[in-house]
Amino acid sequence: QSVLTQPPSASGTPGQRVTISCSGSSSNIGSNTVNWYQQLPGTAPKLLIYSNNQRPSGVPDRFSGSKSGTSASLAISGLQSEDEADYYCAAWDDSLNGHVVFGGGTKLTVL
Amino acid sequence: EVQLVESGGGLVQPGGSLRLSCAASGFTFSSYAMSWVRQAPGKGLEWVSGISGSGGSTYYADSVKGRFTISRDNSKNTLYLQMISLRAEDTAVYYCAKARYGDYIPTIDYWGQGTLVTVSS
């Protein structure tokens, strides 16, 4: 059971917009920024969004993030086949001397 | 170019010990916090432990507290994870990971390729 809650799966057709939610609590998302990672099959994760809504260089602007209260969302517009991957949210949690918590991951399928 | 190369994984019996290493290059190692993140077969990511750039502050997931110890040797640009009292549920690919900003552990911008730890009799 992950501290951050994500839907296990999401899907869309090419060109569509999809969103993935991430729900936490006051000790993590409610008081710290959220990061999103993309993991393509058989590879290490890659930073997709940091500080709630910032994109590292090289990440297409089709990817966007937002945060409100104790929840966050990742939006992917203009869905492409290469976006099929697992997506994870993560944040610092202030409880228990501090630690990082991840969501359980959302497998995105491009139909 | 940032490179993180893990080593030390393998097969170990329940109750056994193992030490993972991560050789870092391409950045000023002592200026950045580092973490270990693991992924059990077919499962999601789980953060295991983090350490500040100086090594003066360490953090652990509840699941490994008291059994795992993170450390670093800034003179050798190397990160370590000493694991004792290993359990079957510790079986996973262990990734070495670099913080994007100084000592801010949660934002990871580089990951190693991972090393597999299998705990089984």
C-alpha cells in the first residue's frame, strides 16, 4: 500500500489528453512539492515534472503538472504511442524524521 | 556526462548481508544528496534511503530502518548501501539516484541502471 495513491491504469488514443491523479496527505503533498517520473519498459525512471509543474529541459511541453491541496495531477496532451509507460508521483514526507514517498504507479496504455 | 554505476548485487540467503556500491562521475559528487530506490519484480518504485552531500544527514524508509545503512565516500565519488538481515521482500532492482538540487533528496534527475538483489534460499 503506497502512501501516495494513483490509479493503477489509464488509457487514451493518439492525440487525446489524459490525466493521472496522485492523492496524498498534509505531511507530504500538502506541505511539499511533487515530482513525476516516467519509466519506459525495461529502463530506469526519468524525471518528467519537478516542483509541481516544472519541466526539465528536453521534456516536451505536452507534459504538464499541477497541485492543489493534498493532490496533484499529471496531464499529457497530444498523446503519442511513445508515451506508453509507467508514471509515478513522489514527494517528501515530513513524518518519521522525513522520507520520500512514491505513488504506486500508473500504467498508461496508448490504444 | 553524469554516470551512476551500481555494483554488488547478487543472490543472498535470508538473514544474510550485502553491500551495494555506486560509482559516480560527471558531476561534483560531494555537492549533491544521493538516494537508493528499489523496485521489486513487476512492482512500483520504493525509496529506500537518502544521504546529504556531506554525509552528515541520512534518511531511511521504515521498511529498512535498523537493517540498512547508507554512506558515501566523497574522496572516491562512491555511494554505498550496507544491507543486513535481508528478507525475501528485499528482493528488487536497486537504483542509485542523484538529487537535482544540492541536498534536496526528493527530486532525482539521474538514475543508475540498477543492480539486482535476490534474497532466497
